[in-house]
Amino acid sequence: MGSLVGGLVTAGHAADDLSSSSSSSSANSSAGTSHGFKHFFKHLFSGSPSVAPAETAAPAVVKVAPDAAAPVFVTPDLTTPGTDTDDGESEAASVKRYAPLSSANSYDACSSMSDGETRIVDSQNTPNNLKALNAKYMLSKTTDARSGKVAYEAALNIQFTPKPGESAGIVDVISAQARTCYAAMHLQSEQGEALNLRLADPSEQIPVTHVSVSSQPMARIVSEDAFDWTTQADCATMFHESLHLLGLVDLYSEPQMKSPNGQLAWDCRSTAPESIMNSLNYARLSSVAYQRTSCSCETRTCARALDEISGTPTECPSSAETSQFVIGIRQLDIDTDAHTKALFESQYAPLLKGKREDQWTYSFLTAVASSKQALYPAEFRAITHPGCKSNSVYYQCSKNAYLTSTAHGGSGCETPVLTCNDPAVWLQ
């Protein structure tokens, strides 16, 4: 849930260097409200009758030995002898850990997905020490036969409900906005795997996530509650909130929520820069970019090679000089800003099919994925490999995200873990 406020460039047209925006996105916050956050906690801490108390009573503890480079994980003894899966967990144990979703959809969430496979993810059936937030979605995996690149798709079955005083038509409005935002953004892992979001059709057999909708701006300006949306939100905020629904926690320092004694709440949280869960700026990095390629000639022989180009080329003729650069407009900008869309259509859209600029030059535009990641590896895995012990550090450190220390008037943080102070460890 985002209190990502003040000074955020959500659809800027500058280059992709965001080094100046990797600090906490909470700068210049305005006065806020606790409305929506109570609603969030109701979902956050709601238990599941399908999870036995013995499996949730003792969360995983991460211990770091003084002379050890890697942490040692100590989890409740839930395993029984069996054949190890690729995550080091026995098949017998995985049956105990993951209650069947249905007779047709039970699965081991930690086994590798096959090409073309689809799974239903409902983390309420997962022990608390192997999840961050509750999440419900359908996960699919495909592999491109030509390139070998892997792509995941997470489909959310969101049931939007108008708030009191809102018309039923607001559901169509927010649904259209969500589809537009999801289509414009694509997440990518360090290994080049893609992750796309999709708003599912209500008829699909995916557990429902309930979200209320208003046409009024939220009190925290560009803030949203994961279960409380507004049509006034931009794509960056909507995408951030959707990632909460997929199980990710915030990574920014809380700027304004107060505890009963008037001090900042949620100060137990482990923070980290360079993620959309910290700064809305990174939503732009998850959107498709466009690369302009120009083929330039200096001889008539080379120019004749340009004459022979048909359709949109993927590269320049060998006799031509190639120059390339990524333009400053991304698909997110085009889909969410009318001025930017008009600029793109007048100056760049003709290049999508290739264009002969003059006798000596041919130019074309191609869509390219960002070379930068908008999520840390552990965040990407939490969505594409939910409930796996390989993500134990992420799950353990995430437990503090919405807790307040006793010094700040709260119930206290989980057992402090040195690992959680270093994003290079707990988010990798």
C-alpha cells in the first residue's frame, strides 16, 4: 500500500537515469489519514482455517554467524522423509505445507513450472513464514520457441465494488484503467525472464480479490490502499498497489502514519531503494521503451541497399552505418498522457513501419524491454515462485513491514535480523 507521496515523476520524459530518485519516495509528504490502512490490516492479518496452528506458530528465524557469509535458516520442523524437490523440500512435506486448492488444482508451489503450465496461487493456504502478504492470482509460464525466453503472467481476479454514492459505471472505468496500465508495463528479472500482469475475466476460476473504488482523490495525494482504489490514481500507483495484491510489501520509510503516542508508525520496516515498492519512478522502468535505429549511406551502392528494404527491418544493411538510441518516451507515457501520445504519433509512430528519411537515410523504431529491473530478484521470485524456502530471507524480513516498535508506541518488531539491514542480501 503506498504512501508514495511528493516529488515523484510517474510519467516523465527524461532519460532513464533514476539515480537521483533511489532514495525513499516519502519526501515532502502531506498530512494523511489512517482510513484504508485499517482495511489493509484486516486483510494482512486475516488467518486461514486451512493452515494448522502448528504450522504458523513459529515463523522462520534467520541467524547470521559472525564468520559466515550466508545466513542460516531455522524453520519449524514441518518436514517428513521424502524425495527432495528443486527447492530442497520433500514432496511429503510440500503436501503438508500446501493445502489443496481443489481436487483439480492442488500443486507444489515450489516445484518448477513447465512450459505452458498454469497454476492458481492462494497464499492463504501457505504457512505464514513462507509468505509476505496474502495474495490470490493465476500464474502462467510460457517459453518462446525461437528465442527461448521465459515469460510469466500473473492474472488478478479483482472484484471492484463502488463506494457509497458512486455509480455502477465506475467499475468499467477502473477496469479499463487497470487493463491499460497492465498492458503498458512489463517486469523483468536479471535473467531476462518477463512478468506481465493481467486483469482476469470474472468468469475465470481464480480466487477473488475484493477492492472498493471511489472517483475521489485519496487524502494522501498519490497514495492508494491495496484494497481501496480511486479512478484518480495514475498508472504507477495502480501498478504498485497491484504488486501488493501479488504479495509484495513496501520498501520505503513510512513518512506520516502515526502510532497512538504520536510517533511514526511502521518503523520496524526494512527499506531498500531501486524498486517500484520504494519509488513510483520505477514503474516507468517496467514499461516498454522504444529504440530508434538509423541506417546511413554515403555511396550510391549503399543507397540502393536501402531501396531494397521491405517491411520493418531488424537491422541495417551491412553497407550502411548504424546509429541507435532509446527515445525518452515509453509506452506508459503514451498510454497515460494525451500530450505525449500526440507527440509520439506525430514524430515517432511512422517509424514503427520503417521510413525512408531521404536518399541516404532509412530509420525504424522497435520496442525494447528495459535493461534495468523495477523489482529486486527476491521480489520477482516471490511472485513467480511463491511460498518457496529459497525466499525465506525475503519472507522473514518482510514481517516487519507493518509493525511498530515499542519505542514508537507499537507492539514491537519481530526479532531483529542483521541480514534485513542489507538489501544486497535479503532482496537478492
